[in-house]
Amino acid sequence: MRLSNQIYSFFSVLKQALAGREVDLTSISIKRAIVLLAIPMMLEMAMESVFALVDLYFVGHLDNSRIAIQTVGLTESVLTVIYSLAIGLSMAATAVVARRIGEKNPEAAAKAGMQTIVMASVINVAISIAGFLYAKDILLIMGASRETATHGTNFVRIMMGGSIIIVMLFLINGIFRGAGNAAIAMRSLWIANIANIILCPIFIRGLGPIPAFGLTGAAMATTLGRSLGVCYQVYCLWNGKNILKVRPQYFIPEWEQIKAITKIAAPGILQFVIASCSWIFLAELVATTGGDTGSAGYQTSLRLMMFFLLPIWGLSNAAATLVGQNLGAGHVDRAEQSVFQTIRYAVVILAVVSILFLTCGNLFASFFTEDEAVRDVATLSLRILSFGFIIYGMGMIFTSAFNGAGDTSTPTKINLFTFWVFQIPFAYLLAKYFEMGPKGVFISIPTAEIGLTIAAYILFKKGKWKKTQV
């Protein structure tokens, strides 16, 4: 009888999470609040990683798959800078919106969210233009061969030119997450991914009057799919059915509001730029020491790693929302308890993922490429990376807790030291000085993440984040 009640309770919570019914997350049980937020957020983040995996799958079966996989991987590495902008802005939006919702002021929450959209639109224009004009140079700088750069230019142009769509998808979802409505964010990614899955084979291979665009078709499908997701987000913002009620006057720039958002967003963007530039350097180091094969294998392993880690991003985003809303409601202890409860869930999930990668890495890699040499590199990378998964997940949640509180400067300082002072020199030393090549780069990743998590835990326990004003 007790078991049946527990099963019924679980499915009741699951149904509520997917339906997106708005509840006061500061008054219900912490476990229930985490589940209500985390389930749609985990599905949302999993769907975000599906974009890269779908592209990787279809281009991995083209005749020139090695060049295509490298192009997709290197472009994704460059796009992490765009993701940094998007995540930094969405982080600021989540923190401010969550704090205002916790204070029971939804009008101020909606206004803050719209001001962030105005900021993002202005900033991204220059990035889109530069990415479109210098697409080939970007691939060459990343260590791609001239053949790969020439073949992948149009792919990069479309992906970089449409980067405003990427930013809006992240940012508006951050606004909804801060308001506690993670289900809308989840649905927008589902719409975008379903469209991408349908359009990818059509644009890549051709269908009826639609010609086969090959690698370029993958970029077309992804950009169009994301655009449909953004259209759904905009509809939800304006339909008046959610806690956030948007009005046209909220888009008129208010400099005090923009200044306050910038104070949170600037270190948040820098935080992820630091991490992204480190990933870019590592990708370039693998390309120059391992050639096209090493680069393709590494990029395959990264896409797989991100697929399994992004659900943990969902959990960490849940922690950020709960920290922000509980601080806004004055429940400081509850905010801290939410973080450690979220970590318990993450540890269980990542323990399973680590075992899968240690035992089935080659099987996962073989799904995306038929090149045996590429598979071998990807398998080696997955086995080494998996040793740091659990502690990496813990670090992600501590970092998100700081960000949810509006204390974006603390994780920025941690990232600066961990990635630029330690990881980059360490990877270079192993890969080139000790001539370990790509394997040395792989080893540097979990090693750096261990240091990041230890530092984050110490600073989290000190509690400065509890006093952050947003």
C-alpha cells in the first residue's frame, strides 16, 4: 500500500512538473520543489545537447565525414563564446526574476526580463556580422586544415549569423526558469529539436524539390529549428496566461535597471567566456597535436559528454532558481539546503553515467562515426573524462547556486584560476612537452574540475553569497 502511494505521488509530481502549473516554490517541500523544477529543466538541457548530436549523426554519415565532424565540432567550440553571452545574460535574468518572484513582485520580474532582452539584442548584432564575414578565418584559427575550412565556411556563416536566435533561446528560457515555469522552457526546446530532427535529413540529403545541401543543410535545419522554439517563447510571453505579464513599455530602456542587470551579467558572461576560451584552446591543442582524426574523436566525445552532463545543468538551474526565490522570500537556510539536496540527486545520476562511459564508450562513439581511428580517440577521451563526472557535477551546482544568488563574481574568479592559470598550462605541458598529444589534454580536464569543485565548496560554506543584493 505504501509503495503504491509513493508511485502515485511520484507520477502526480511528474505530471505537475510537465504541465508547468505555477506554485510557490518557497513554501512547498524542498524535494518537491527540486523535482518540479529539475524534471523539465533536465529535459530542456538534454534537448539543447540533442542539437549537436543530431547534426553530428547526420554529417557523420556523409562521404567526407571526417571533415564534416571536425567542422561541426570546431564551430560548436567557437559558439561556446556565444553560449557564454547567452548563459551570462540568462543567468542575470534568472537571478533578478527569481528574486522579484520571491518578493512577490511579478511586475518587476517581467520588466527586468524584458530589459535583458533589449540588452542582448543590441550586443549580438556585432557578433553575428563578424561571424558571418570571417567564417573561414575562424575555422583556420581553430586549427582546421585549409580543406576543412573551405568546405565548412557556409556552415559557420549560418550558425554564427543566426547566433541571435541561440542567445534568445537561452535568455528567454532563463526568464521563465527564474519565474519558476520551467515547463515552458522545456517545451520550446522540444519544438526546436523536433523541427531540427525532421529538417536535418531533408536539408542534408535533399527531398523532392529541396536539393541536398550536405553539411550546410545541418546549419540551416538547426537555425530554423531554434527559430521556431523562439517563436513559441515569444507567444508564451505575450499570451497573458503566465505569472509574467509583458507590456510594450517594458522594452523602453531603463538605465538604472540595465545597470543593475549588467552588474550581474558582466561577470557572469566573463565567467563563461573564461571557461569557453579554455575549451577553445583545448580543441585547438587537440587539432594541432592529433590532426583531423584526433580532433574529430575529441569533438565526438565532447558531444557525448555534454549530452549526459546537460541534464545536470538542469539540476543546477533548479538550484539557482530555488536559491534566488528563497533569498527573495527571506528563507536563507532553505536556500542552502536546496543546494545540497540537489547535489545528492546529481551524484546518483553521474555515478551511472561514469559507469556507462567506462564500459560502453566505444559503443556510444560508433553510433556517430564509422571511422575506426576516430572511434578509438573518442573512446579514450570518454574513459578519461568519466573519472571526473561526479565531482564536475557538484562543481556545476555550487557555481549555479552562486549565480542564482546574484553573486556571479565568485565563480568568475574560480574559473579564471582553474582554467587559465592551471588547466591551459597543464594541458600544454602534457600534450607538447611530455609529447602525450590529445591524451594529455584529456587528462587535464578532470584534473582541473576537481580543483574547481574544491574551491567552490569552500567559498560556498563561507556564505558571502547569502548577503548579495539584487
